[in-house]
Amino acid sequence: MYGLQEKEDLITSNLGRGTFAATFFLARLAALGMDAMRMEDL
């Protein structure tokens, strides 16, 4: 998965708190097939 090694419980915990690294966010955008995102959409 895009070279990231994340354990499910860590992902669940981070999403629950609403905190995660930018690399995690960018990898998820890539997994969704998104190559761009507008700042006002955040």
C-alpha cells in the first residue's frame, strides 16, 4: 500500500482522534485515485 506499513489499530486510533500524518493522508488520496485536492474542499 504505497510503501506505508500501518497497523489497523493505529489507523483506527488516529482516525478516531482526527489526527494523522500528511503521508497517511496523501497515500489515501492516491488510493482513491485522486491526483489533486482543492484547499477549500478540506
